[in-house]
Amino acid sequence: MPVLSRVVAYTEEQLVVLQSDDPEEFLRTSELIATFGGRVSQVYGPRVLLAQMPVRQHEAFTQALETSHAAGEEGTANAPFPVSEGEALGIAAWRLRSDPQFAEAKARRPGRDASWGMDPPDEPEEDAEASGEEEFASPAPDLSSFLIGSVAVGLIIVEGPTPDLQFTQAERELVVAEVQDGLGWLAAQEPRAGVTWVFDLQVLRVAVPADTSLPMTYEAREAPWRDPALHQLGHGPGIQGVRDYVSALIGRLGTRWGYAGFFTKYPLKHFAYASKPRVVMHYGNNGWKPEGIAEVFTHETGHIFGCPDEYKESKCSCSSRHGPFNEVNGNCERCATPFTPCLMAANTRALCTYTRAHLGWRDSDGDGTLDLAGE
Ligand SMILES: [Zn+2]
């Protein structure tokens, strides 16, 4: 009998591959996971999901799953049914993460636990330009107000016509594995938030050559490859096109929130940045390297859900207020006493109380339910 469990420091996961794309089977499996004290944390298509579950339940769950006609991971090797490209990437990413070498590379990643100030992954003082807000007369709807419930993640790898702009299969799988690892960690930090990441994975190739003579602005460096990619996805150009794509994704996947994550090798203004509703990252990931994509992408996801930077080079302030509770940025490195390790301050797998509040994670009356859980 295949044992699907793996145990890492932050969570206990199982990969589940269903035999059909019947929504009833998905629902039945989700309910079965719940009866074993677990929950669905990531979805890669109608047949492929990750569950977070106490490790002591893994064996009993696997047995129950087989009884209920769902196939385990081993079933995919000679699967009589095709999985989609996105589902296949989700499975490949999970297998990559199960390899001890992956965990070792993560543990030895350059700049582990160092302040983001060493090589800032975003330039918050230029947020207005990064968001393209000046183009719009009215404010856009907020597609990521706080991190509770299901989230559509449109993960889009955009390749170009020349080899230097293309990803090998191993690089595509690494991107998905890093995102799966980082977002899985984030969801596990507050089970009561019921966070489920529902992926739409796309690998797109556009015809435009790289042009390093383009003006050094976010939009000038992003539009030439982003807009043809949006066109392939059936949407118009510009930030509005990204908003339309994310809104359509939320509708199609039936999630509460959503955002897009673009990965590319095209030359950018900066190697990583975020403003609602999208994150943009260069595969090389500057000094943090590809084996640090998980931490940078998850930090950027923090921005998508309203978290401010906390490292001192970001010029943060302990009095600025953020998130659904209008909480101060009390762990800003320039003024916090004590200053505590936190993903919004450093390349580290920790969340401070302030960042939790900015994400919307607070239980003020201590009743075990988050204040916003019923919102
Ligand atoms: Zn940041």
C-alpha cells in the first residue's frame, strides 16, 4: 500500500490523486480528510490536491481513501486517466519536495534568515508606479482583503522565443515546488484561517524578443511579455487585463480571493515586486537564488494580502496602519522593541503577531474562532 505522507517541520501533508474529475468525488474526499482532522490546503485541478493532516492519521486515512475508490500517488504512475498539465506540475512539484535534496537545498539557501535589506525583493517607495494606479480613475475592487478562506493563484510562467528566455522542465517544476512549499507553510501557520490555495498553472510562450534598451520602469519592462501572455489567456492588456484575468479565475474556481504570480526570465526593472492583484518574479531571484523563490514569493504574497515591509531599508514606520484591523506596523525594524523574526522582515520562516494581524488573523475574545472567520 502506498504511503503518501511526508513530514516536514511546518506541516504534515499528503498528496491525493483522484480517479475521476467528478466534483462529487472531490467533495467526498474533502469530507473524508476532515474526518481525519485534516483539511485541503492546495488544489491543482479537479483530481489533484494536497491535504494537511496530523501525521498520526496518515495511515488510517490512506486506508480509508483506498476503500473509497480514490487512488494514491502510486496510482498516477500507470494512471488510466490523463491529468492536466497543471495537475502534472503539481504532482511533480510535490515529488520534488519529497526528495531530501530539496529540503537540503532549502536549508542551505543563500541568505537564509538574513534581512531582506541585504537585497530587497521589492521597492515599496515606488508602489504607485508598480501598481499602475495612475491609469485608473476609480479604485479597483480588492481581490485579496485578508487571508481567510480559498484563494485562486494564477501561476503563469512566461517564456520567450530564445533559449535564454525559456525554462527547462526541471526549472518549471522548481518554480511550482517552491511556490507549493512557501504557500503550504503560510497556510499551516493558522489552520483556523482555512486557507486553501487553488491553482491555475500556465506555461505560456510569447514571440517578443528580450530588449534591454527598454526604459527602466516596471510597466515598460513588464508590458511587452505580459500583454501577449494575457492575450493568450483571453484578456486585454495592462494591469486592467491582469485584474480581469484574476476576477475571471475567482469566478471559475469559485474562490473567495485571488491573485496572479508571473515568473519570467525577461529583464525586469526589479527581480521581484508585488501590487494587487499580481506578483512578478524573475526566475534567477537575484542574490536569493532560485532555491529561495519560496520565501520571496511568500513575502510578496504577504504584500498582496496587505502586509507592510518590516526591514529597516524599506523605511517602514511603527505608526503606519495596515490590514482589516488597522493594526500598526509594530515590528518595523527601525523602531520595534523587541524586534522579532518575521517573513516581512527577513528571509525566514516565521510570522510576528503584527503580520498575523495584517493578514486578518486575530482571535480577540479567545474563543478559538478568528474574528473575521464569519465575515
Ligand atoms: Zn516587501
